[in-house]
Amino acid sequence: MKPLLEYELITAESNFRPITLAEQPMFASIPIEKTEPDPNHRRHWMFATDNEKILAHVYKPDYILKKFKDTVVPVYARSYGLPNLSKDGITRVAKTLIYHTFDYLLFHELFHPVFLPKSEPDKERFDVALKNGIKRAEPHLKDPDVVNKAGNSRNAMWDFFIDTFFFYLSQPENTYGRHFKRIFVQNNETLESITLKALPDGIITAWDVIELADNKPQTLFYPITRGIYSLLFSNSGLLRESVFTYFNDKIKDKIQSSELRNTIITSLSNAVKYLDQDALRRLAIDRNKFIDAITELYDNMGNAKTASVHQYIVKAITEIGMRPEFRYASVGGIIEPLSKYIDINKEERRDGAYIEDQEGQGSEQTSPTQSGGGAEEVLQSLINQNDPDLDNILSSVANDQTQPRTNRRIRLSNLAKDQYYKKNAKEISIRSPITEAVEINLGFRKVPVKINELLLTQDQLYNLPFERLYQFQLETGIQCLFQLSDYQYRYDIYEWKEEPIRDFTYTKSGIILPDNIIFRVDGSGSMLNPGGAEFVGSKSRYDCLMHVLYGITKSTVKAAREMNKQVSVVGVNYSSSGKTKVSQPVELQMFCETPNNNCKGVLLNPGCGSTYHDISAYQAAYKDLRPGKTLDITIADGDLDSSHDDSIAEYRKILAKPENTGLYFPIFQEGRFALRMKLLTKEKSNLVYRPFLNFNELQAAATDLIIQYARAAERFGKA
């Protein structure tokens, strides 16, 4: 037996293919991924896209059918003229509505890559517009909260536009609607006694009715925007009012009806708020007429006489949203009245409309192209668009200490920290002298070069220039005439040619790029003064430490790219006893390009405790390194609460290996342990000690650090 609702989904796909071939041929073959029912799955269905495939996962078809029968049909049937359905009739109507909901959902996912967001720049500018709208609406909101709200609402606002597009385009007189009409008439499709020539009215909101069937809305944003959906995506006034009432009942004890009215009317009216007269003229939209139409539609939503104003509003929003040059100003206005209802911590998404277990949602980055959550993507959009508020936003988000410290907050903060130091840290070059043989030219000299040889008889010898041959032999020691037998001779012919005089000198030049870099950073409380955990841009010791770390990374990654060499990076962050963090090795390019890899997660987040060197962590950092040379870098203030002798002994062991070299950076002071490391440089040529005693010294330094390994055993400096 086929799974329940499989026929409905297959039929929806059979509608989708020819329409897509006609209207969007580039996407005609986009894969649609289905799955087997799973009664234990946390979701009942899930539709999503990554722009390369559409996921159409129906996990609990029995639950979906039941909810359509119990919830959707009662809300919709009366407006369809089907008030008294039998039990079997309810089932048939429910299945038909599910089938056409699948129609809508497939095109909803298609419309993302087709219309919004259709490119990375489009996505970025949309994000910037959301940020600006939220900031205007709530000027006292902290920057991290602005970014979070923009990230949490972006998907819902994409959906608002593409669902408006679909509703408009699927009307029988418009492009997609004509295709649906042809298919439905050809197949004699009906909804009980009603012949279908278009998608059933209000089909877009059926998904949302199901989503709230057994769930109380966690925020007001979602049900308020569903109220907007009710107004826009139903042609029938009766259905419009019925669906609106359904969503309103979910929140009527949380928001006054006057506030709800004002929010929805203002939000929709703001679609034209920031469009100038030239733009409106191009769009054939009258500002006052549009705003008056919104008010009339809301106040008379159940009245059939609102059909013309309803059509005018839907067409106007479609015309605006279809054009990127207008949609950004429009969405910035629409979001303003909705801003205060957006949750700061949770993405405002239609609960099933996402790709489950999406990479980046709280996990470490393992790919430069791996995206994070909505807030991270908004911040990245602001970075890519070089937003005018970027510097303040980066500092504010980087230093955000809002509790609880959830994974999403930590990841967002890491992205801001990473971008801040990439932008502001000065490059610190690290050069490793190599002794290599260099060829030099001392001039030219003449040398005899054999150019030919002749075999001669005795009679032919009389013609040879014997005097010249004799002189040549005296000068060069080269014999030119040889007797091969009693009757035969060989005559070698030479001529003088110039050649360069070559010699070699030995110079120290270039760099030996290490195979591994270990960053050991002091994450103790003393490194965070002044400013505490909000260290980014504070000119504290840890702020200086990060400038050093990123300055070294900049020069090293540049060299690695030029040499096409892979380098592993390990982060070690030490603070209180027993709490040293040691990262897994991360390839240098990955370390540089991603803000939330395992290594940066260790380095960007100090422990803020005391200063202990856990001895086991010294060698733990070497556990999974690449074979070859290792550059071991310590950045600290030079104070240490644990045994100095034990730590010096470990450094000696590390530096005793000829493939290792060390850098020690004391920050703002030379503590007692730092001074012992300074003394160690007198006996270890592969240890460099470079203090930065204040922030200005670091910023002013044209630092070019020379490091060397214990002894180069290879000839001409080649590894």
C-alpha cells in the first residue's frame, strides 16, 4: 500500500514540472526530495530548499490529514459554499486541500531562488534594509539585538514577498494561474461539486492554520503576520474574515484589537513609506490611494465589496517587491511596526519551513562556505555591504555579554570579533632566514671548445697549420693530432669561445614556512584589564594579544597562499588550573577564513581566571600535528601562578627539537616568568623574545620578526 498522501504529493509534482518548464525553464529539472513517513519525527512535514533541490518531506501524513479535517476544513468550507459535508466529504475536501497546499509549497520553494533572495547581493541588501528598519523603529535597541531581530525575521519577510508574488501570479488571469487553469480543466478537477479552474481560495494560509493547530504561538510576530496573510491571500471576504479570526483567537488575550489593527494597517501602508514620487509613478501606485485601500480592507475584511481594493493592494506589493531597487526601501518600512514583536533569541519562521539540522546552527564551522544562523548571515551581509554603522556594530556585538551565553550568541560574537581584528590588526611579518647558495658572475673567459674532427691520410698532413697547433697545445695542454694507424690520423678542431666565470656565495634569505603553528594565549583575568570580558577595542592586554595573533596570521596565510602550502594551526587558551583549552588542528586557510572553527572558538573566548600552565597541555598541542617544522607562539603578560621551573623545563623540551622554534610576546609588562623566558633566549637560538609594553608601541611598530630553527641540516637551505 502506498503511504497516505503520496498520491497528492506526486500529483502536485506533476503539475509543478510543466508549469516550471514553461515559466522558469532553468529550474524545470530541480530535484524534489521526498522521504518515507516517520511517526517518531519531531515534525509532521517540512518543505525547504537550498536552491539546488526542494525538500518535500511528509513525515506524519495521518496527523496532517486529521488536522486538515478537524481544523482547516471547518475554517474554509463555509466560504467555499460547502457548509454541510458528510464525514466522507470532509475527508475528500481535506485531501484536495492538502494536494493543493503541496502545489503551493513546491512553488513557494521555487520562488526563493527565482525571486527572493535571487543572489548574494540581493540577500545582503535585503538584510541591510531590515536592520535599518528595525533600528529606526527601536532606536534605543542595542546593536546585538538589532542584528538578532533582523536575522530572526529575514526568512519571514522573504516569505511575505514571495507568497504575495505567488498569490498574484496564480490568479486565473495571470501567468501561473493560466497554467493551473489549463491543467485543472484538462483533468476535470473538482472540490466536491465545485469545478476547479484555479487553486482553492486561501490555500496559502492552510499551512499556517495547521502550524498553530496544536501549538500556542511563542511570539506575537508570527500570528500578527498571519493576520496580514489572511487579508492578502484570500479573494473571498468570508474566507478572509474566517481565517483572520482563527489567527486572532490565538493572540487576543495578548494584544488589544486596536493595537493589532494599528500594527497591521501601518505595516502594510509602510510598503510605500520610503518610496519617492518618481518610484511610485514608475509603479503606477498612488500613495494616498494605497494607504486608504489598506484601511478599507482591514475595516471591511468580510465585505465582498472590498474585492477591488484587495486586488489593488496585492498588485501594488507585487510590483514593488518584484523590483530589487524598490523592495529594500519597502521592507524597511514594513518591518518598522512589527519590530517590537520580533523575538531576540528565536528565528521567526514558519515552523516547518527550514532545512533541518542546517550547518552552522550552533556547531563549529568546517567549511568557509558554511553559513550560520540568520543573525550571523545578517552581520556578514553588513560586513560585505560595508554598512555605515559597521564599526560600532562589530564592537558592540563582539563585546555582547548578554546571558545566557547560548551557542548562537557566542557564534555571533565570534564573527564580530574575527571581523574586527581582521579589519584592524596590522600585519606582523615573520621571516625565517635560510642559508642558501647563490650563484654570482665574475666576468667572462675564453675557453677552447671542440667543434669538429677529421680523419686524414699521411699525404693530407702537409696542409695542417703545425705552428699554430703547437702553440695551442702549449697554451691549453690539449693535443689536437693523433695517429690512429700507420696510415691514418685524427685531427681535432677547436675554437675559442667566451663563457661566464661562475662562483657561489652563501646568503640568508626568504622564509621557511612552518608546517604547524601553535598559538598559546593567556586568558587569565589580568589580561582583561581594563574592561573585563568586553575586550574588543578596549586596548586591554587581551585586545593587544588578539592584534598580535591576527597580525601574525595575516602574514603567514599570505605566504602559505603564495607557496601553495598547507599549515595546521592549534589554539591553546590557559587560565585557571585544569581548565586549559586545546583545540584540534585547523588548516591555516580555514582558520583564517572562518570565525567559528574549533581553533578560533578557543582563542576568541578567554577563561578570565587565574594563570596556570597545565603541563599536560604543552604536549597535548603537539598530538595531531603535521610532520615537519612547528612554530610555537606564546602571547601573555608574563605572570604565572603555577611552577615557573616546570614550565621552563617544558619549553626546553620543545626547543630541544631542531624542527621547533618559539616566539614569546610579553604584553604590557615583563612579568617574572617572562624574564626567565628572556634569559632562555641566550641559550636557545630558536627562541625569539619580543615585548610590546603598550598598545601604541604595537600599533606603531613595523615589526619584522626573524626566527630560526635550531640547526639547518640540509644543504643550500632546502627542507
